[in-house]
Amino acid sequence: MKLSEVKNTLENLDEVKFKLPNGNTVPVHFHVTEVGAITRHFIDCGGTERLEKVVNFQLWEAGDFDHRLAPQKLRDIISLSEDRLGLGNLEVEVEYQQDTIGKFDLDFIDGSFQLKRKQTACLAQDKCGIPEDKQKKPLADLGTNNSNACAPGSGCC
């Protein structure tokens, strides 16, 4: 989800809710403790230099059970961050503390911002020798319609 989509979505909300991938909701007394720009400049395993930029929201919850972040307040935090940090209309990534800090992509589904699991991947599979997945076939299909297949009692096996 891009930053402009988050801002547009906030215009039509009465409350801000975030849901985790497992369906649980982030407690309503969460804080957005950071809105920032994250830049990753790296070389992948195939030797290609890459530059990735995202807008980052950090969610945090404390013992402040009376706290509620209003949609307009989050829009104000985003606007201030855009002005001071020069944020572009980049994809939004969300950090949220679980067993360790989790990083999530963001979507909006059924009235809630949905935290979506991120996955690692090899970005240079064509250069580092990772074979393509072979098509899986049922064992019963092996040897059917194959003139080279051994017939029972033929002595070829």
C-alpha cells in the first residue's frame, strides 16, 4: 500500500485499526512511535547493486490503555513526516513488536489496515544457480502414455 493510499483511507475512517496476519487485532491503545524513510542499498547474491526505499510506520503498545490514535492525528503525523523528511509516495512497511520486531507489508481490508507477512527471496536466481521447481506429477501418472515404459513381465526392470 502506498503512502497516498493510507492518507486517503484515513480520511474516511472513524478509528484506526491494524490486524495481524493471524487475524488478531493490534490493541486499540497502540501508538505510532515513528514514521520514517528507510533506504536499503545493497548488492544481491548475483552481484547486482540495488536501492530500495519505503516509508516505515512503527507501532508500539504500552500500559497507556486510555490512548486512542485518531485518524486525523495519524494524518497529521504523516504530513509532518512528509514535510520534514521529504517522503515520496512510496510503499508503506510496518514494524510491530512480537517475539522480535516483525516487518509487514500493508493493505486495507474490511475497515482495518491489514499487516501482511513479508518473505525473503533470492533476487538473482538466474545468476546463482537455483534450479526452477520441477512440475510435480502424481506417481500413478508416471509411465502412462510412454512407449519407453517397462511392461510387467517384459524383463526390462
